Amino acid sequence: MLYWLLYEKLFPFFHPFRIFRYLTFRTAFASGTALLIALFIGPWVIQKLRDFQIGQYVREDGPQSHLKKSGTPTMGGVLIVIAILLPTVLWSDPSNPFVWVIVFSTLAFGAIGFADDYIKVVQRRSLGLTARAKLAWQGAAGASVAVALVVLQQFKVFSTQLTVPFIKHLRPDLQWQLWPSTIPHLGLLAFVPFVVFVTLVLVFSSNAVNLTDGLDGLAIGCTIIAAGALAVLTYVSGHVVFADYLELQRMPLVGELTVFCGSMVGASIGFLWYNAHPAEVFMGDVGSLALGGAIGTVAVIIRQELLLPFIGGIFIIEAVSVMLQVGSYKLRKKRIFKMAPLHHHFEQLGWHESKVIVRFWIGALVFALFALTTLKLR
């Protein structure tokens, strides 16, 4: 909204406001605004969570060192969502449709997490939403995002072609070509593979961040790194010169998502201030599902879904560790890890919590840097 006011409305009368047209400037301001919001309203949010007695339940079969965390305020993800979306709306171009797609996605997945946290913490039902209900709602949110992108594809501002790392000329299209496009009701079915694919990506991404959120600062630290990598990717994807040089798909409108990624970096740093070990507040599902949904949605919009295993490498490893553990136990009645997700396995090996967190951050950084190198290694 500030972009609309300061640049589009007031620039003709005060030319120094020209600076607000530059994406890098607005991204920096959005990041700073998000950081300040998180830092300044963080204590108030934490106190309110304490007043409402919204404390974290800690499973007794987990690492015993975590039992002392029981009762720590949770649902702090509300702070993250506010600190991300408010600067995004303030500093981005409100006429850009991708801005509203990412805002919707963050709110939708955050609302699912809020419902899950509310049931677990406020209504004292330890399981929260059932696994089937949670997946159904996540699937509905993911499908809604996919349908919105299909609509934008009809206006030629979005493409259903995938970008394949390392292979610049391979761009598979996630549309069926089985029916004549002249038959409208059948032509829409051509987008079924795209909708299914996007839905699976967003459901997996949101749950991967959720599973990583088990140690103080672990998930939010990895989010800072992933959001920073996405900020670079969105900027070059929306920049005509860089996109041509790197032979990426030309999507000028997606550059505006750099403002959102900057907001995510700033909000995550601000939240880490209170979530660092020993944590004063936990993000809860409302934060982890919102962040996972946002990361997945940005990757989908810039057509870099296949880079997600590197952009959010630690998130993927954590999720896969749970899948392997569950699958192995059901099939062989044996466990692969001492405990899943993977960060608990290392705790059971004797690693101190802080060591696990920092080493996982290092791993996340290495993965993100590798993701950025794929832009040139093509």
C-alpha cells in the first residue's frame, strides 16, 4: 500500500519518491519492517500467550532434557505471520496477482496450523486435528493455490513448465495434451497433473517444516536461510536481464515476491531472537505450516519446485527420516534411527541441543548455496 501511495500517487509531486519503484529498496525496507515488528510486539505476544496459558506439551518418550520446556508459550507463529504479511502488503505492488496468491497461501496454511494448535493447547486434546483432517485441509489449500495459478496461466502471466536444474533446455509442461483444446470442459482437465503436483509439493513442504520444528531455533534458523535463497531466485527470475543471461523462464511479475521473501527473512530473524535456545516461545503449527506453505508456494510460482530439496535441504531430510522410520517399523518392526525426526536421533547419540541446531544450520546453508549455484551450472 505504501508503494501505491508513495510512488504511484505522490511521485508526480515529489520526485525523490522515485526510489520506491526499485524492488531492492522495497525489499530491504520490508525486511527491516518485519524485523522491527517481530522484535517490538514479540514480548507482548509472549505475555498474552502466557496469560491465556497456551503452553507447549512435551512428549514423555522424547529426550528427557526437553521435559523442562513443558509449559513454554507456543502458537508464537501468529507473530511470524503478522510480521511477514504486514510488510508484504505495505511495501509490495498491490496490483501484482502473485502477491495475493502468496498472502492467501500463508494465511491458509497458518489457519490450519492455528486450528491444530488451538485444539491441542486450548481444548486440551493432545492429538489436535486428526492426521486425515489435517492432510485434507492442507490438500484443499494447496489445490486452491494451484487453481489460482491455472487462472493466471490463462492470462499468460504464469507458465506450467518446470525448470529442471542443470538442464537449461529441458522444460517439461505439466499439462496433458490428450484432449482437443477446442472442447472447453475437457480442456480444463489438461491442468489436472499440474494441480495434483502443486498440491503434493505444498502439503509436503508445509509438513516438512512442521517436522523440523522440534528444537529451539532449528526450524526458524533454516527458514532464514531458505527465504534468503528464495529472495535471490525470485529476483533473478523477475529480472529481464538476469533471467535471459541465466536462461530462466521470463516471468517479470514474479519479481515482486522478492519483497515477500525479504519480509520472511526479517520476520524469522526477529522471531529467532525469542526462539533461540533456551526458547521463550515456540512457533507451533501455526508458524511451521505457514512457513512451509509459503516456501513451497514461492518455489512453485517461480517454477523451481525441483530445487526445493536443496533450498530447504534440512526440511526435506527431516521429513524423509520420519517416512523411513515409520515405513521401516511397519514393514520390518525395526527402527532405522534411535528416534525420528533426525534431530532427535542425534540428541539420543549424545549431541547437545545447541550443537545439533548449529550443525543443522550449517547444513541448511550448504544446501542453499548449492541451490544458487545451479543457476549457473546449466
